[in-house]
Amino acid sequence: MLVARSIALFVLAALLEIGGAWLVWQGAREQRGWAWIGAGIVALGAYGFVATLQPDAHFGRILAAYGGVFVAGSLAWGMVADGYRPDRYDVTGALVCLAGVALIMYGPRGR
């Protein structure tokens, strides 16, 4: 149950961080305006809060593992939102990152 909660929180954090950054990008680079930028800033702030809800108490571990989720999530966001087509190296790299997430967060530890 803790692993499922942790994964759900990682997915939510990725949606907020990547979505927030995308909104800022759209507002600034694509001239969609300050409302988009503001919404992006709110989403980025919410991402920071969601990370604190992880069941593990170690900030460094959470952020290190989240880095792998961010890599894979960014590629997925690009596919959905911008029509980006990852190549085999993108996909392989994302899978390596997700394997790292699994090792960092869910590897057996003597507790």
C-alpha cells in the first residue's frame, strides 16, 4: 500500500511540476499571457507541497528518486502536449531512470 501511495504521489508531483513549467513556457515563450504564467507558478508551488507527502522521511532520497520520474514524465508530457516523438535512446534513458527510482525508493533496506 505504501508503494502505491508513493507512486501516486510521484505521478501527481510530476504532473504539477512539468505542467507548471509548461504553463510558464506557454505564457512567456508562446505569448499566452500572465494568466498562464500565474497558473504555472501556482502548480509549481503545489508540486513542492506534494513532495512532502511521500511516506519516506528522507528529503534527499525523495528528490533523487523524483528526478527519474521527472525525466520519464517530461518525455511523456512532450508526447501528449506537444506531439514529441521520443527515439529509442529517449525511451531507454527514461527506463534507466525509472529503474533508478525503483532502486532508490523501494530497494530492500535493513531497517
